[in-house]
Amino acid sequence: MRFRLVFGEVWSGLRRNLSVVISVILVTFVSLTFVGAAILMQQQVQQMKSFWYDRAQVAVYLCTSYDKSATCDGTDAGEEQIAAIEAALNDEVLAPYVDDYFFLDHDQAYEEFTQQFEGNPILDVTSPEQLNQTFWVKLKDAAKSQIITETFTGIPGVQSVKDQQSLLDRIFLFLGVASYTAIGIAGLMLIAAMLLISTTIRLSAFSRRREIGIMRLVGASNRFIQTPFILEGIIAALIGAVLAGAASVAIVKFFVQGFLVKEVPFTSYITVEQSLIVPPILIALGVILSAIAAKIAITRYLRV
């Protein structure tokens, strides 16, 4: 009978303040969707790191006849210089670090260039001789790319040495900043949701001040009086959290797997199965924060 009374009070409170409850649901939904997006972005960054760092290579660009740098005197890298670089890569000093390497001459570099910039007017003003011959070096441990950089930087015939991992680090730094920005926005939205829940509980308690007074007169405990109001906040936030969890999974299913995988297939993406970890986190977060906000609000109201 007591449970029936409690849930009757909960239903009465939700019905009386329906518009405010809907606002709580929407604010909770939006804020937790930001949290879910931030979690998904972190998962995607880690997925891409694992994918690309394993494939990161070091590029040793050779001189062309157009280079006037310190190690290039305006002449193309000669066969002896190319042979010296290849011998160094096969030497026992670098062999423990090098997993594999391959060499692109001018024509091969131009063939890749034309495929990459097909239809671009830049092809009309670019010749094979302008493109660097390149040694692409794949390391057993990408974190030790500095060894290759130090070995070949500044030697005759080498224009520059570029580590793809340093470029990837910049990209992932940008993605990390974006995910932390989403977390910051989500935090502000969660604060707004908690304030709105507190306001809802106060309005609900004020509209039932006569019932609360009667409960106090008959000796009802504070816990019994507070429970319906706390449940109101939890239910409203729970609905918003469930919607946010569903939205997070839908983002992965329809946007990531349904669009990005087909249109931008050059990397690895998180799967729907991996995204299923997000809804329980959002639901737990929504329930805990709403319970705290409702508890504080009704406790302060009853003390007035």
C-alpha cells in the first residue's frame, strides 16, 4: 500500500508539471548526447591511432634538379647516393628497426600523383622530374622513427626526412581538443539539467504543500515525503538518458557505419557493438545526477 501511495504521488507530480518535466527530458537528452558523442569520439580516436600508427612510415625525400637546399645543389640525386641510402637501410645498424621499405622513382611518384590529383589543373604544370624520388620506410616500432630521421637528415642527396607519425599526432591532437570541447559543453548542459531538475522538484513540492503538511502532521518521515519527488527527477532524467543512449548508437549505425565507412573508407571506424558501452554509462550518469539534484532540492524545501 505504501508503494502504491508513493508511485501515486510520483504520477501526480509528473502530470501536474508535465511541461517542465518535458523540458528536463529534453535538456538531459541534449546534454547526455554531448557526453555520448565525446565518448564515441575518444573511442574513434583510439581506433584510428591503432590503425594509423601501425601503418605510419618515414619518408626519405631525395633531391631533385629544382632543389637549392643545403644538401641539394640543384642536381638530381644520383645512383650512387640512392645506393648509399639503400645500403644504410640494409645495414646491421638499422636492420633491427626497419620492418620494410620501398623506393619510388620519378615516374612512379608521378603516377601516384596523377591518381591523387586526377582532374586537378595542377597536373598540367607538373612533370615527373619535379617530384621527389622517395624511400618509404616502415619501422617495426613507429615510436623509434627518430633513428631514421637522425640517420638520413643532412646527408648528400637527401632533401628532407618526414615522419608521418608527427603529422598524425597533430591530427589526433585536434580530434582530442574537439572531444574535450564536447565534454566541456556537455558539462555545462548537465549543470543546466540539474538546475532544471531542482526547479521542477521545488515546483512540484510547492503545488503539493498541503499534502506535505498533512503528511508531517500524521508523523510521516522525511524519507517517505522525499521519495516521490526524488523519483520524479530520476524518471524524467532516465527518459532523457535512454533517448541520449539510443541517439549515440544511432549516430554510429547511420552516420559512421552507414555513411563514413562507404564514403571515406581509408581508415578504421568504431562499430555498433563498440558503441553499446555508451548507453549504460549515460543512463547511470543521468540517474545519479538527477537523484543528487532532486535530493538537494527537496531537502532544502522541507527545511524552509
